[in-house]
Amino acid sequence: MVEWRASPRPYRKPTTHELEALIAALKAENEKLAQRVRHLEEQLRLERLHRYAPRSEKLKDRIFNEAEQASAEEGAEQDDLEPAVVPDTGRPEGETPAPKKRGRKPLPADLPRQRIEHDLPEDRKACPCCRNRMHRMGENVTEQLHIEVKATVLQHVRFKYACRHCERTALNTPIVIAPMPAQPLPGSVATASTLALVLANKYVDGTPLYRLADALARANVSVGRGALANWVIRSSELHLQRVYDALKQTLRSQPLIHGDETWVKVLKEDGRDAQTKSYMWVYRSGQDSAQPVVLFDYQPGRGQEHPQAFLASWGGLLMSDGYDAWRTLSGVTHLGCMAHARRKFTDALKAMKKPGGLSLQALRFFEALYEVERLARQTPPDGKTRAEYALRLRQQHSVPVLAAFKNWLDDQAPNVLPESLTGKAIAYARNQWDYLARYANDGLAPIDNNVLERDIRPFVTGRKNWLFSDTVAGAKASAVIYSLVLTCRACDVEPYAWLCHVLAELPQRPPDADIEDLLPFNFAKHAETVNPG
């Protein structure tokens, strides 16, 4: 049998054109892979920095000084980059803040003092030189901070009265008992002060309830975590919700609102897994508002219907990040957060192997814009409001910088890899530009959303401790109480003192009573009147 074999194809030498095309294709693929490697290295460096390094964005920090130094040393690599020119608008120098005093601060003068006297024994009051009796010439006072944690029991003794005559002659003897003052939680052993302590520990200091229960047990007070959770929820539902509703009306009457959202987990929610993220939608008045308000609103999702319902029929300036749900609100003037845009360039700079280049150039524009804002925060000239002063500074110094920055972004956009962090930062700034630059035309508008992000931070810090809410009722109560304690902070009111006062006062007032005097910003005015010093 003869085996058949196919004759080999004759070898054809590739042409020069085919080889050039193959080399070009290989180069393109190699460059694509190299770009992918650089992108992944950026992501890895940024993730490590987020985990282990400080997140400060100030240009005077170490990483930016290193960036400037590296940019100067890498002159050969930077020759192809045309330096960004930040316009010189003749901006005046701002006031230099006074340096912070170091050393131990004196103890507050309003703390009560307990005098403890230490005297020499009688046999040591004779002069060691001549043995004559010495006289007291003065005293040396040393102060120490003494804190005691005490639990006491209040016994409400209600006297009972009966009639001797009726006891002898009548079928029934009336008994009259002195009335008991209305309590925050009827039938509970907790006083207003106790409830305020629990709420302040959880929502101001971020202490989980099980840790608080352990701390009370060490003071020989046995209160379970379930009882503490019940105190929190009932305090919110019976009393603090009234204050929340009044603050919501106040917020909706203001011309500027900041908005943001952050996640929270609720274990027991109908139709949802325990791992599903719910959200706290957060709203805040402007930083210069005479009636500061911070409100948390618990919702099961992140859809646009939640801010639309909360701010229904409201019109004014709305500051938010680039999340589309906020942009769906109609009848408002939308503002973009300049800090979000700056943060993307900051991350791109930190993630670079040798910091410098376009990200550093972009940050110079941001620095110039924020220098104007620092000037606007200073005392305005006589006859000018802060908003008028800020508008004049922005029109004179910020508008030219914004125009130059926009031109720079448009020029650099075609020259960067879209998938790189710098490319994403440039794309974000260009896409959000109309919202980002709008603040310069209104002296009341803020440049960023940082004031609200600072208010969200205590919630995020506390979430690392308590991790989740057990029920929807607990999540809603947390939203109410976080709103109140952070509004207190915005009003420079001590939360524990305010909670003590409100939880003692609200049970005495009927549901339709006026509670304007209990709102934190009015409580602050009352405290100044009582203690003018």
C-alpha cells in the first residue's frame, strides 16, 4: 500500500511591507500591554497609600514636596510637557494664622474646685535656723483633674393622703397621691441624664452598646444590650423625632443645602439580605448659616427617588458630588464639588512612580483657587457681607484661573491615556466643569462639599465600631440621633448637655407645643445668655 503525503507548501519570503506591518502590530500590542502594566502599578501604589499612608491633600505635605523635587530632577523626561501657566491676578496675601501654643493647657476656669489643704505638722513649724515659730507667708497651689464616674438611684417618694372622717363614716375612703412628673420613658428606670449618657456614648463617641453594657457592669449596674437598644429607639420615637421634624423644616427654608450619601448595613430588613447595603442620605445647611442643621435620612437604596422626596418643592443652591441621583432634582441650582475633582488628581500624583507631570500642574490651579477661598473666609471690609466679599474676590481672581484651567484641561485631554488615573481625573473635571465652575458667580455658593464630608466622618468612624444596625427601627433611630448630635456640633453645643435638657423638657410639653427654643442653635443662644463669660 502506498502512503500518500501532501506535498509541502513552498516557502514564500515575506515582503518588506508585511514585515513592517507585523512589527507595527507587535509594537502596538507591546505598548498596549505596557500601558496596562503601568495602569495596574498605579492602582497598586494607590491602594497601598490608601491603606498605610495619610490621606491629606495639602500641597505642603511631604508627598507634594517630593513631587516638586522629583519633577525638577526629571528635567529630561519633562521637556516634552509644556508647563501650565496659572494666571497672576494680583491676589493679595492672606493673613498668616497664629501658631498654636504648645504645652499643657490650663484646666477650665468654670470647673468646680475642691480645696484640699496640706499643712506642716506643728513640730516642723519652728525655724530650722533660730527655732522661733514661723508665720504663714503664702501658699503654693497645684491643680489636678479629678473625674469620678458614679451611678446613683433617684427614689421618687410620692406622699399619699386620706381622710380620717371618711375612714370612719363613709363606705369608700378617697386616697390622693402626689403626681409623678412626666418621665422620658414611662415605666423605665432610665432618667433623662441616663438616656443622654447612652446616646452620647454611642453617637458622639462611637461606643457600641455591648461595650457600654460592659462599662456599666463594671460600675455594678446591670443593663443588657437589648435594654440599651430599646432606650435608644424609644427616645427617638417618643421625643427626638419631634426635634428632627422641626430641624427639617428649618433646613428646607434655607437657600443652600449640601447633599451626600454613605452606606450602612441593616441585618433584619424584610426582603433583603443582611449583606445588602442600605444608605444614609445626608443633608446640611451652609457653613455660614445662622441656623446650622445636619440631617441623616435612612433609606434602603441609593435611587434618585430618595433625595427627590426629601427635597420635594425646595429650590435653592444644591452642592453635591457627581452622582447622577442628585442631578435629577429639578428647580434647583446644582453645584459641583471642587474637592472631588482635586482628589482625583491627588490620587493620580500619589500613584505615580516618580510624582510630577500633569497631575502636579493641575494641582497648582486648585491651589490658586483655594487661596482665593482662604481670603474670602477672612473678615470682610466694612459695609460688605461675607457673600459680597467672596463674590468680588472670585470674580477678580478665581474666574481667570478657572478659564486658564479649562483651556489646560482641553489641551491635555488628547495627550493622556484615558484609562490612567490622570486621564480619568482630567475626564471627570471636564465632564463636571459646568457644575464645578458655577460657584464663582455666587458669593453664597461654596467651592466644595467638605463641610458635609466632615459631618459624615463621625458616622463612618462609628460604623467601624458598631458595624451594622440590627433592625430598620434601629437604623432610623440612628439617623435621627446622629442628626441631632451633629447639629449640636455644628452649633458649637455640647451634645450631652443638650440631650439632658431636651429629654427632660420634651415629656412636659404636649405634641402640638412649640419647641423652637429647644433646637440646638437656639439652645446655644440661651447658654450664652445664662453664661455670658
